[in-house]
Amino acid sequence: MTWLITGGAGYIGAHVVRAMTEAGERAVVYDDLSTGDARRVPAEVPLVQGSVLDADRVARTLAEHEITGVVHLAAKKQVGESVERPLEYYRQNVEGLRTLLEAVTRAEVPSFVFSSSAAVYGMPDVDVVTEETPCRPLSPYGETKLAGEWLVRATGRATGLSTASLRYFNVAGTATPELADTGVFNLVPMVFEKLTEGAAPRIFGDDYATPDGTCVRDYIHVVDLAEAHVTVARALASSPGADLTLNIGRGEGVSVREMIDRINAITGYARPPAVAPRRPGDPARVVASAARIATELGWQAKYDVEDMITSAWTGWVHHHPEAARS
């Protein structure tokens, strides 16, 4: 099959491209390069620069490259920014998805994998989040992901398109230093940045109802996440009319304080964190149940938190040589 990877020049997208090609699938990247980096795309993989809002360009790409499946990752992804700019998030994430799905169905592309998020759950009051946990997103970003799931599912039911919505939990790590996350929006790179600057890493709130008072999250290695895409894509290709919604996590909670302690140990820094006030909307605990994808598709994560931190640090030092400890 030939898979179009929208957002394939981004951090997660580039790992999906790598996993697809290593698995023997053909990949084509479609990316507007607003946040992606063309250098992440292998030379042998075609790169089409364009927006998912450009219906004509999307349609031409599907036809010219004889696309037989789409993995849609292109989206705006920052929770705080979405609160400030909801119209932009709905336009890019919902209208962009609608435009893409319209082109996909017209071209009779049979399979579609949608990049969703654990943000659809909002603040779940459960120890482990299953796919049946009620979705109550707290931000426009989370709302656009949930609306995207609805749109994908409705399109599949109406047209016979095989679909899957993958709810990512907290992604970290890298396959190679070159593919590392260069943004500073998630916990691991945020801690790296503070350590490199000689500042204390920040904990937002230490009075939650958790064992050490800090928020507990489920972390997934980006390589595991990418390989999950391959597993799901192949399942769709062999199951016409499939309709899947799957958590992608490890099912293991790690607190913010534990993560910072592990980062200090692995990087060689020993800088205690500073406690800041809680951020509005941060749930105390969000940990995935990954039982459904294990049972239905035989996928499970291979890498642990230490693997994530070690690989992410190697990537951070690659892009920030001044961060290395002598």
C-alpha cells in the first residue's frame, strides 16, 4: 500500500514515516512545513508541501501518488494556544479534516487513520482510562480532536471507509537524535530546557490527590506509537469497513516529580524542582488502559520511561550541544 502521512515532517509524523518504510510500506509526506522540518523526511520519500485546507492540492496528491491509505497527523496541538485562538484551531483541525476526508472519499481511498488525543477525556475521575470513559474535553484543542473522531466515524459509516482514531497519551523519546522533539511544549523537553538554562524544573501544583501530590501521567515512547500506527494501518487494510477507537499508552502512571527525578539522574544534573501554582484544567491522574489494542491487534509498548528519557536527552544534546554534562 501507499500511505499519505499528513504532518509527516513533524516529530511524531517523521517517526510514523520511518516505521512505515521500515515495515515495507510506501509513504508519501504531505506537510505545510509550518512546524515540520523537511530534513526529517528521508530522501527516498516524496514530500508534497501543502495545507490540508487546500482541497485541489490534496486531491492532486492522492491521484498522482496513487494513495491507498491516509494517516492524518497534521493539526495544531497546543492546549493553551487553543484557548486563545479557538477559531484557528477549529479551522485547521476540523475544517482541514473535513476537506481531507472529502478528497479521500472522492478518490475512493479505502483506509484512514486519525491522530486523536487523550485530551478528549478531559479530567476523568477514574484510575485507568478506557475507550468507554466519557469524553469531556477541557480545551478547544481537545474539542477539535473529539469532533474529528465524530467526523471520521460518520464518514466511515456513510461511505464504507475503514477508519481508526488513535488516542495518544504523553509522547516522549526519539528513534534517532535527528528526529528528536525540538519543541518545548511537553514535560520532558520543558525539563531539559530548564536544566540547560541552569534553572530549576517546574512542578505545577504539588497538592493533588496522588501519592506524592503531583500529577500522574501515562508516557509512551514515540517509537512504540509509530509502530502502533503500522499495526493499525495494516489492520484497516485487511478489514474493509472497520471502525476502531484505540488508546495508545503503556498503562503505567508516572508522577511529574518522579519524571523529574529520573531526568536528573539520567542527564547527570541534580537540580531540585521548584513548585509553581496549579495550571487550570490539569487533571490529577490520566493513565491509559491499552488492553483493547493488545487484545484486538496484538500490539503493546516495548519501551519504558528510562528508554524515553535517555533517547530524548541524546536528541536534545544533538540539537543543544551546550546541554551536555562534562
